[in-house]
Amino acid sequence: MNRRQFLYGSAAMALMSAMPFQARAAEGPVVKTAKGSVRGLVLDGVHVFRGVPCGMPPYEGKYRLALPEPVQAWNGVLDTVKFGDIPLQPDNKNKPIGGGDCLRLNIWTPAPGKTNCPVMVYIPGGGSTRCDNNDVRFDGTAFARDGIVLVTINYRVNVDGFLKIKGVPSNLALRDMMFALRWVQDNIAAFGGDPDKVTVFGQSAGATHITSLISSSKTKGLFRRAILQSPAALAQYDADLASKVSAALLDFYGIEDSREAVASLSPEKLLTFSAFIAAQNKKPDWCRMLGGNIAIFKPYYDGDILMKRPVDAIAEGAAKGLEIMAGCAEEEWRLYTVPSGAIDKIGDGAIKGFIDSTGFPADIAERYRKAGRGQTAGEIFTALQSDFVFRMAANKVLESQAKAGGKVWAYSFGWKSDAANGRLGAAHSVDLPFVFKTLHKDSPRIKSTLGTNPPDSLANSMHSAWVKFATTGNPGWTPFDLDRRMTMRFNTESKEVSDPWKTERENMPLK
């Protein structure tokens, strides 16, 4: 990626802002935001605004590695009919993409006349290395048709969003999310939304970071409800560990610990962190230091946004005033081992490495085998990773909110996809098109994960529950408590079950 491509988004925004009103399209719904008017599209009876300006381009000049700043006001009407840029990140071949004017929002809203609608703000996942709020899986048409104003946001990822760097504000990714949520508070009424009825929701890394947001005193008043889909809810650092990880990566780059040094890296050089991760993950001491969760980009306790581990703050009542729903898929890690065929190649060494880095009992694999969680080493390793990273972490959020006396509901996604030669199962991210009712969108990712004939009835059930929760604060089943642990299990026939994670919870207790 060259310099021209890197800055294209911000240059395009400046050009659009300077264009006379008459030079742009003259049709479509117009909404006045705090900084100026925007014109969108009408698609399938829904008003859609793509790439709505929120923050200044965060990879350019004084905005690089700095707090997000609001866009400058503009004159006339700005067309918001095309998606904006995405944050700087690697593509599937580890080549740089994005990095332009990416702090933009996408908004789907019901037709005129609808006011005070519930608002849902979606925070995408991507392992904290990637983020794309333009993904067709997150199309908000179905939500808007059901009376919801749906917003998707972006945030800085990987080095710019998470690395602890001298002279750089802490947790810039979380600050980008909070910045977007404040924009929603200030502007969403103009799009028909009620700023007092905001539900923030996300999946994977998006849900992980919502765990941080709901635990922080800095987010009070930004949202009323939260839905956490497959959160790696224990994926945060204390300040000391964040410093150690940062020092190791900066040493790999061969630069000093400063804002100027990091900002001077080319996109190509900055994104070589994948080689660093691959090398470090072969080192037992490194994996033990990270406690088994070897993703390196994580928020850290900075004494400002995060004072302590989020689930501990939640257990102490930090989120007691919020209504929360949390859950996950039942075979999360199969997304990472089945399509590649790795599940058939993984041996006992991987299980031993998992036990060594996490500190779990040496016989945990045999316990899982006896409990029917798999037979081969690959199957057992996949089940252990599923539970450690996602299922038991989601359970920790549920338990923490219940201990604090807060309102919380649990779900489990059990539908098994027949993708990957019938073997994918209830894997990570398979649930997303059901929630958004985007099963039939033309997307390679959707087709490769849903397989043949995904049930529309399941999409109706899940989507309706999400809408009901955002509208009323109750998804329609028994709240979670520490005794019965009632959980809605979504499948072709969805029903409430009591304590569906009992075996895993007893064999993998997380502190």
C-alpha cells in the first residue's frame, strides 16, 4: 500500500466537504447532524446512511496515535451513500489494507415518522487486529424494519488501538468506541433514535471490549443495555504485562518506545506483527506469561478507563444498573481448526502446551474425553480452547453480574453448520447472520460458514430476541441466576435449559 492509498480516505472527505451542494446527488433522505447535513439512500424501504463522518482521520498528522477528535463542520449537504474506509489492518495475506478516514458510522433507520426508536450500536470483532463495520453480515435492514435504529462503528485496531506506547493515550481502541457512542448520544435523535434507549452489542473482540466498557465509570450514560456475543471477557492486561508485551514488539520492530517512532513505521512494517506473534507463540515462557490467551492486542488497566479486571469490577456492581445479555456458540474454536483441516493434525503436544500455559490440571483432557467433548487430540484441544477463550469467559460475565444483583440473561448457540464438509458445527461467528437476518446475503463468509439450508426460523427467533431485548430490556426468557442458571439454547427448536455448561464449568473453573 502506497502513501497515496493510505491517505485516500481523508483526502476524499476534504474534497467532498468542499464540493458545492449542486455538484452532488440531489435525492435521498437528508438528516442534519451537529456538524452538518447528510444525505442517504432508501433501500428496501429503509433509510441508509453509509460512511457518516464521526472522527477525524486517525492515521494522519496530529491525529495519529492521539485521542479521537470530532470532524470539522461542513456546509451544504454531504452525500453518505458509500461506505467509508476501514482501520489499518492486514488482509488475509497479511498485506496492509485500510488506514484512511475510518472513524465513520453506518446507520439504518426506519422511514420518516418513526421517532424515539430504540438504538442498537454494533461493535465489530476481528481479534483486535481487524475491524470492518461495512461487512455485509452486519447489514441493519432487518433491525430497521423492526423499528430499531442500527449503527455500526469502527475503531483503531492492532498497534494503533491497543499497544502501550510512551506519549500515547491509553486504550485508544476503547476511546474510539466511547467517542462513537458519544456521537450517537448527540446525534441519533435526528435519525429517529432515542438516546436514552441505546443497546451496545458486539461479537468476539467486539463483545470482549464491551466487557471493558460496561465495567468502566467513564461510559456512564452512553448506553442502557449490552449484548455480549462470544466475548473473550478475560482478555485484558495489567499495566505491567502490557508494558512487557509492548517492549517485546517494539524490540522486534527495532524502534524506541515513543509515539514518533511508532508513527514513523510504514504500514507494511507495522503489520509485520504477525511474524512476531508466530515466533513468540512457540516459546513456552511467553505463553505462560500470557496465561494461555496468546492474542497480544488487549486493553490494559490504565487507571482511567479500566481500574481493574472488568469482570471483577462487574462483580462489585460496576454494571448493576445495566441490563445485560451474554452467551456464545457451543463449539467456538472449530472455526479455527476445522476449515483448515488442523483438527485432524493436532497432536498431544498442543494439549500439553495448553495445560502448561493455563495451569489447568494435567487430567483435564481426559475429563473432557469422558464427558463426550471429543476423542482425538485435535477434538479435545478444540473443545478446551472453545471453553477457555469464550464459553467460560462468557459464563464469568454472567456470574459477575448475577453476584452484583444486576439483571442478566444467558444464551447458548447450538445450531451445527454443515459447512466444511459437514464438520464446522456451532462454531465461532456462525450465529452472526442469524442475529442480523443476513443469511441470504451474497457474501463468501456467510456461504462458507452457514453451509446448506440455514434455517430461517432460527434467524427469526434470534433476531426477534435481540429486538425485544433492545426494546424492553428482556429478551423473553428467564433471567440468569447462580442457582438454576437458566439459559436460552438457540437451535432449530429453541428452548430454555438449566445450567447447560455445568460439566465445563466444573472442570474449567476460572478465577
